[in-house]
Amino acid sequence: YVYDVNSLYPFMMRNLYLWRPDRFYKVRNDFLLEDAIYYVTVNVNEDTKIPLLNSADFNSMVFPVGKFDTFATGRELVNSGCEILQVHWGYCFEIMGKLFKEFVDDFYRWRLKAKDKFENVFFKLCLNNLYGKFAQGRYKIEIEKKGKFYFFREKLEDHYQGFANLLWSIQITSEARIYMHKIMNELLELGIEIYYTDTDSIHTNKPIPAAYVSNTILGKLKLEGVYEKATYFREKEYILGDYEKLVCKGMPEKSRKNYFIDGITEYDKPVRFREALRSNRQANVWETITKVKRDRDDKRIVLSDGTTKPVWMDLNMDFFR
């Protein structure tokens, strides 16, 4: 049973009382506040099946058990059930209102009334891209005209763009993780097995109770499909049914079956504008990409029966698989 949350990030944007970025205070190391950001050392019980906190020692998102350092909001620390071994620093923030409530309500209503696929995608991007825009980095595109030609280059600024607000992006992402974590733990308590999850998806062995499900209500789970079987390789790479649906992020659909069967495939992909600037290549030129399948899952430990468990970490040692 494959479920997706209806507009997870816009749902968070709509309902959050956002933090005020220009009003913050350093907090005491022995005092935990929910509306705060911390850098801490924690101990997560090894029996935890779905950890909430990710380790600060990885470039990718890994959610281990054991002892490790992490950046987290106060609400994440409270909801994770972890033991806080040391608070290195923390800052709390004044609370503002629900600044995006009307924006999300309007655009989500227009999306539900979309007349065609174009309108649906347009309103979806408007909802999701506003959230991401606040986390835009320090790269700035400069345009220079020489004769008949325009030259584009990407420059790394020593400061973020004026519209950037990493605080809201951190808060929204954090609350989305808490929301998904809460749902998954409730499903486990109901005896429902979770086969797979990513940002806003949950795959289970049986139907989820109706109270969680709706095709239209923001933040509810929508049933995307039911399949006799599924094969999972790693995050955002899996097969549903007898090749009824193949998921491989960033790869054209026509190339996915060869990728899963042969372990390798080739496909043509255009060089995007920003990608071209960073790699000194020509934009909007199609290139042939070769992708080789990696069987190792670097997020969790895969057991002999196909189930998984979190990786284990210790402060004085590398993590163990």
C-alpha cells in the first residue's frame, strides 16, 4: 500500500507559527526550549526502530542510534525521546504568526481546481518553491554583454541573498520530519509494518486507518496504489508490482527497466543552466549519462530477511553496519 502526504511542506508552512529571525537569544546549556535550535551530543536508544535525529557527521541524511552529535530543534529533541549528553550551544527565537496560511490556502485551492496537468504542476511548484527559495545559497548569477553576446557566470558571495531565511527552512523541514515520525510510530503501534519511507511517502503491508487518509485534505495521506509485491534497493529506487511502476529519481521512465534488470543504463539528459555555470559546460546541450546501480543501502542496515534497522554510532568510533 503506497501512500503520499498531500503537500507535506506547504502543510507545515500553513500551520507553523514561524520564528522571528531578528529576535534570538542564547539559551542556557541546562535548559531545553522547544522554539530553539541546538548543537548537541545525544544518545538514542538502540531499540529505536525509526530514529528522528540525523547525525551531523555525514554529508547525507543518516538517522542512527547510539551516541553522536547533531543539529536539531528543541521540538525534535523532545519528540525523539533521546538522552541529551551535552549541549554545545543553543539559540531560542521569538514566535511570529502563521505567515503563509492565506498563501497556502489560496494556491492549494486553485491546485485542486486545476483544469489540466499544466495548471496542477504550476500551482504545485508555486507552493513548494516558496519554501525552498528561503534556503537558496550564496551563489549569484552575473550577466555581462560583450558585443552581440551575453556571458553568464556564477559568483559565490560572502553573504546570503537578501530574501534568504534559512531559519524558516530549517523549522519547516524539522516539523515535517516530526510529523512523519509521529505517523510512522502510530502505525507501528497499530501493528502495521512499514516497508519503505522517504520525504513524504509511506509504504505499508496493509491499509492505513481512514482517519489518516484523504485525497484532498492538506497533510492527510493519499493512497497512490496497491501492489502485490515491491522490491526496494535504496532511497527513491524501487519496483512496485511486476514492473508496474519503476521509481528512480532523475532518470527517464524509458531507461528504468534496463537499469533495474541489467544494473546499468544510458540516457540523454540536458545540461541545466546552473549546472553548466558550475562545471564550465555549455547549457541546454544534451549529454549521454551512464548510471550504474549500487546495491548497498547507506541509510540503514539490511538484515538477512530483508528487514532493516538503523546504523549504530559511537562518539569515539566509526559507525558500524
